[in-house]
Amino acid sequence: MNTNLSLNAMRTVAAFLVVISHLRTLFFVDFGISESTSVPVQIFYLISSMGHPAVIVFFVLSGYWVGGSVLRQVGNGTFSWSAYCISRMTRLWLVLIPVIALTQLLDRIGAWASPTSSIYSGSAAYHSVIPAAGPLPTLGTLETLGNLFFLQSIYTATLGTNSPLWSLAYEFWYYAIFPALIITFSRYFSVKKRVYCLLFTIGGCALAGPSVLAMFPAWIVGAIVAWRRDQIASWLNATQPLLLACLRFSSVAAVGVVASAVILLGDGSTGLLLFVVLPSAIMLGLHTTDVAQGRQAIRPLSWAAEWSYTLYAIHVPIIALLASLLVPVPTARWQVSPTSILAALAIVLCVSAVAFTMSLVTERNTTRVRRRIGNVLSREPRHKGTRTLTSR
């Protein structure tokens, strides 16, 4: 299947919105104490508050790609739990394992180099991006294992400064529950397997808990769009190009408007965030066929999607370390100015360079590692005394 540049671009934009939101929290004063409330400053604070809505877009896109694949395979009777588990776990762990190690390293270096910084001693001013009691109490063995096995924010804390890891636990449980749920109602599987999947679904939902399940609709909606992808594509291909371009632009704008309304009118609760799901699904549906115009313009954004998972998973520990050196206490955080914006862009570039370099040994090798594991597991064990065709 050809790469859909526009969907990849959405993933990249969502990842950078999360990065910008965390950078703003750690490096810039809160809007309430900003010396300027000009329109450009208000726009800066609005855009840099889009982190949580961006995660909702992530969930919708993930449901489209992963859930859609599950629906197709279950529908034609080719779904394999072993292949699916290899695919999903290599995708998650190949990045997560080095991220856990690097988070431990960066947080401990930061606490050693800047022991008096509020980043590592703790402050409520960072709005839970950094633990209010500081990251060191959440770097223990229990938290490390909990984050490794996707229990963070459910049964254990997220690891150290790396608060964004909460969403990986949510993703894992969606990966686990969704195929079992679909197989439960599929006629292509035996009654015995369907009963097992029903029990697995119930157990998985109980373990995941209500907070995880509350955002599951966002993921499921993405899968539904993928399920109707062929019908949607037929309609898109029959739509007049200018009208389609207007609809696509309007759908992107609608996501921005709804996300802005949620930020301005709400408190970041899950119920309000779910209002972003419907416009995100419409935007996704309208881009199930790739854009014909402007492909070269969005190609860099599509390329960046190849390392966006690594960026998402490691950016906060890096930003936290830099913040502990440059703005060690909340009162030292920057006012919005041309100079501070340029400095923030330099930090984003620095974090991006680290993430890209790290992705060369993580995300870029996902397919290779996946195939190697599949080959190893598919080999038939040779037992002593077994005669082969060539041993006659």
C-alpha cells in the first residue's frame, strides 16, 4: 500500500503539538501572568495548549491503521494472534525499551547536575507535566516495570519526567482488547475461540479500567472509518476536485476550531476532549485518498512521521533537562517575545535531532526486527531421531 502523505502529515503535526505544549509549560510563564495579552501572544498560548486534543487525533489515526487492519483480517478469516502480537509488540517495545533507559539516565543526570531545580525537586507550577513531588520517586523498579508492561497511569506512575508515556498504556490496551472484541462477534471463528475472546475482552476491560476505556471510542471511530474506507474512497474519487479540496480544508479547520473550543471552555476532561473525535474522524475520512495537489509541500511532514513515535516518547525528559539548566525555577520561565520564541524553536530542533537519531536504531528497524522474530518463531524445532527426506 502506498504511503498516504496527508495522514502521515497529520501524525507529524499532532506529535509536534504535543512537544510544543510541554515545552511551553516548562519554559514559558502561564498565560495568567503573561506581561502581554496581545493577539499573537494569545494565539501562541492557544496553539501551545493543543497537546491533549492532539493525542485524541493520535488515537483516531491509530484506530484507523491498526483497528482497520484487524477488521480486514478478521473479516476475511486471516487474522493471526501470533503475527498480530509480534507486529504490535515490536512496534511498541522497540522504542519504549530504549526510552525507559534514556529517561532513567537523563533524569538522574539532571537531578545530579541541577539538584535545586524545581524540575527535579518538584513544583505544582508545571501542571503535571513533571510530577509535583519531582520525578525521582517515580524512577524505581516498580515504576520501571509498570511502564515496560503498559501499566503506567493505571496501576503505577509514569516513569520520572516522561509523563507522555501514559498514552502508550492506553494504546496497548486498545491493541489487546479490540481484536478480541471483534472476534467475539465474528462468524469466521469457532464458538470456543469466540468464548475465549469474550472472556479476554471482559478481563482486559477490567484490567484497563474506566479511565482507559473512556477514550476507547476515539480509537474505535478510527477503525470504523477504515472499515468503510473503500466506500469512502469511491465517493471521494467521484467528487469534483475543487469541492473535495474545500471539504478537506474545512475538516482540518473544524478540528482546530473544536479543539480550541474545548481548550477555551473546558478543563481538559475526557468528556470534553471526546468532542474532538467526530471532526477528527471526518478529517480522516476525507483524506483516506491522498491529496493530489501540494504533495511536495507536505512530503517533509510525511517523512517526519517515520520518527514521530520516538519524538513523542522521549521529548519531555530532554526538554526537562534543558529547562533545569535554563529556567531552573518556575519564576525564571520566559515571557513570550521574539527572542524566546526563537530559543524555543532551537530547543524543538534539538529535541527533534535527538529523536531522529534515536529513530535510526528504533523505528527504522521495526520491519526488520519484526520479520526476524517471525522467522525465528516459525522455525520447526528439530528433534533427535526425526528422519528427514534427505536422511534416507
